[in-house]
Amino acid sequence: MKALRTALSSTSSLGFRLGSMLVLALLPLGVLSMVQAQMAREQIRQTTLDGIGGATFQAVEPQITMIRDAQTTVRLLAQDLGRGLPEAAECVARLRALAKAVPEASVMGYIPMSGQMDCASNGRRHNFAGDPVFNQMIARPEPTLVFNPHGPVSGRAVIGISHPVLDAGGRQIGVAAIAIPNQAITLSDYAENGAEDSALWQPALILAFTGNGTRLASSLPEAEERRLMPEGVTPTTLATEAGAPRFVTSPDGRERILSVAAVADDLFLTAIWQPEEAHNWLGSAFAPYLLPALTWAAALLAAAFGAEWLVVRHVRALTRAMTAHGSGTRAPLPDTATAPTEIRRLHAVYDQLLETIDREEAELQNLLVDKELLLRETHHRSGNSLQVIASVMRMYRRETTDPGLRAVLDGLINRVIALSATHTSLYSQTGRRDVPMDEILSGVVRRLKDIHGIALGTASKQFDPIRMPVQAAVPLALALTETITCHFSAKNRLGQGGVQISLSRLGGPPDPDQTQLPGAPQDTIRLRVCGPAVPEFSPETLSGPAAIPRRMLTQFALQLHGKLTIRSDGDRSLVELIFPGTPPGTAALSPAPPRAPA
């Protein structure tokens, strides 16, 4: 066993190629076998169709002969009557003698153009005046073959064979007719007339019909006919199938043979044949393909076993080791002593690759730590710089005596301090892709209340737990800071309703109390601040320092790809900012980086 393993190992690089070569070598033979099997099957099917068509025609041949004999008899009768009409009694005797030549006929008679038949082989009289079948016979002076489901004389379904009777001058004076019972064209069972090539097929349906689709006789009820008749084939279209048997699929899914034979010019017979229910499986349609399929299966099995033993099992072991490493587990490399030369080299390269990845991951981790420290230092220095700017402005405020300039500097100092507090709150979340906006905005409101000395209960807030990317959180926090700063500046009017602040996610059924952005997605976020009316949010404020907050809020709304709405109603004002949200599992909102408004 060890010697065999060593031999296989020494030639293992050819294992897969050997198996592939075996499959390729068998490919032409397999294709040729399949083609030959297909040709043999088609030949058998064509032979079956020829046998079925011949059997159908052979089965109706007596009926065809009978109708042709009747046509010959009625033609001779018409010629005889055209030379001179005998008396009624003599005419009846002559027809009775002539009817013995066609024993299948139910009646033979002469009908003048008036329609009153006084000469018939059965001695009866009948008036055909106004009968549509008689009118069809005398419509044109030529031989006709008509079908009547209710014969006027016999009362049964009959086939009427007629021939015009012409006098010496060529004028039609009546018709000679023979009526044959319709039962005379019923097809006998195929098992009694079976052909050797089609011994496995038996008739399932026998149907006699006319060229216009009129059913004359059937071996099955009409409901059973629909179960056997293939899709798209109706009695009206069956006449086009005469003399060309073919394989069809019935509505029940079984394959059958449709064969149509022409009995006369306007009389057809349809037979639907089906295979026997029980017969040897070697006679099935799949038998010719069995040997090629087994040969291919054996070849593929041998090739698959060789490929598995020589190559695939080693590759699979390497794949398991790589998958384990990808999930964070360092799995030992499999034994490659018996592996092919190429696999052993691949194992060695993979081992070196693991060492390189581990080393570079450690270096990358160190870089990330350094980046985190640098970002924290940068944010700390930015906050300190804002505090220095606020301190410088306080110095200028203490030195000036102009009340207007003092008010402007107070507003700027408060905004710089608020900006510093907002910056500290946002970038304390360094390293996260998104931040909890309810916590950030709550901290912003709390710091602004401390800066402006606002009493407890003056400002109420309601924030939904919403997480947003830091890039989107910055303009939102700055927009809230600017809005609240304008309201907190009007301390003397805060007692009239205070300031209401809310952050909510708009989704689900439309709320009539909520302002929906036209054309916006179903999931949007709304920041809403309602407070006392201030000049900054008045429609009349279009220029001057009081118009700057409105312009800043507009820029923040653009950065959030949202819509800003500012309304004043008496002594109250409403600032509403609606922008696209970031639902869980979707791409994060990435607005433009915040910039100072012009």
C-alpha cells in the first residue's frame, strides 16, 4: 500500500490530466453512440408511423370499396334511368333487383326534381321537397356524397351517394341515390389487423367525420375524445391530417399517434393509437441511450475517484486551513507528504503568505492606534483654539464702551463657546462610524442653557434614538446650536411657552400633523424647534446681522440634502429641518463637509 502511495505521489501531477484525458477520449465515442441511438430511435418511430398509417387505411379499405361500388352502381342507375323512365311498379322492381348488388344499402331510389320519390327499393314513397340534403343533391348536376344524421326514410344516420339523371338533351330530370347506414364505416380494433412493426400500439379512439368537422360516429363519448385529442387539433382541422400519421401529446401528457384516413371525398376516419400499458422496458424510448449513458457514468466515476484521491483532497485540506485563518483561527497546515508537487509548493507559498499577513496586520494596528491618538490630539487642540478665540473676544468686550458692539461680541462669544461644546461632544466619539444623535443634541442643549443661564423647564426636548454618521451629525448639531442660540437670546420672552425641541424619524403611515418633504423618501428625519418670535426668524429680516442665522441654517440644510422651513405665527416662530434618514442596513448619509456660510 505504501509502495502504491509512493508511485501515485511521484506521478501525481498527471493524475487530473489523466482523468481529463479519459473523459476527452470517450467524448467522441459517447457522442457517436448518442447520435446512432437517436437515429435508430427516429427510424423505429418512422417505421411505427408507416405501419400505423397502413393499418388504418387497411382497416377502412372495405368501407372505401363499398362506397366506391355504391358510386358505380348509382352512376349506372342514373344512366339507365336517363334513357327512359319506366312505370312506377317496374321502376321499383328494377331498383330491388339492383339493390342486391349493394347489400349494405338501406334504400335505393329515384327522386325527380319535384322531390316526390315514388320509386324506391323498399317500395316506400317520400316527399323530399324542401329537404336541405335533397337541395344539396340537385344544386349542381354532378355526383355528390352527403351525410345525414337522421335519414328521412330509415330514420338513422346514413351516407347518401347520388348521381344526376339527365335526359337525352342533357337536362337534369332528377337524381339517383343510395343510402348506406353510417355504421358501415366503423373501424375495427387494431389488434385484429395489427402490423408487426407496431405491435405495441392499440387504438384508443375511432372517429368518423366529414370535411367540415361533423361527427358521424365515435367509439368514445365526446368528453373522452377531448381527453385524447391533442392540443390545437379539432374535427374541423382533422381533414388536413389525412395520410400523414404523426406522434402527438394528449392533454393527459401521454404520447400517442394520430392517424387520419380518407374514406371518400368528404368522409374521413380518425384513429388515435396508444402504446400498451405494460410491456418490456427494453422497448421504451430510453433503451437505446442506456448503454452510452452507463459507459459515460463509469468513465466519469473513475475520473472523479482519481481526481479526488490524487488532487482534490489535498486542495480541500488547504482550503479548510485558509478558511479557518479567515475566521480568525490559526489552523495547522495539513500534511503534504503525499500531495502532488504543485500542491506542496502551494502550501509553502501559503505559509509564507500567512506570516506576511500577520506582520502587516500588526503594523496596520499600530498605525490605527497612532491615527487615533493624533485625531484626539487634533480635536483637543481645535477645542482649545475655540476657547482662546472666545477669551480674546471677551478681552475686546471688556475694553469697549459701545453697547451695540458689546451685544455683537456677546453673541459671537456665545456662538464660539457653543461651537466648542458641540465640537467636543461630536468628536468624543472618535473611531465610530455613527453617533447617537439623541445624546449629542441633549448635551448641546444642556451646554447652551448653561451658557445663556436659562432656567430649568424653560426648554423641553424630545429626541428619538437615532444614529447618524459624524459627517452628517456636524451640520445638524450646528443648525440646532444656531437656532437655540437665537431663541435663548430673547430671555424676556421665554416664559411664554418656552422652547420645544424635537428630533424624530418620519416613517410608516403619513401623519397629518407632520410636514412631509415632497418627493422625499419614506424614511426621513425631522428637527423641529418652536420658540418665541425673534427678529432672526422674521420674514421681514432680509439684511443686516439678524439675517445671518437664516443664511447659516440654509447652508446647513443644503449640506444635509434637506429642506428648511421657517414660519412665524404671532408671538411664536417655528424652525423645521427635514432631510433624508439613514435606515439600518442602508448606505450611510454622506453630505458635503461642513463649511462656513458665505
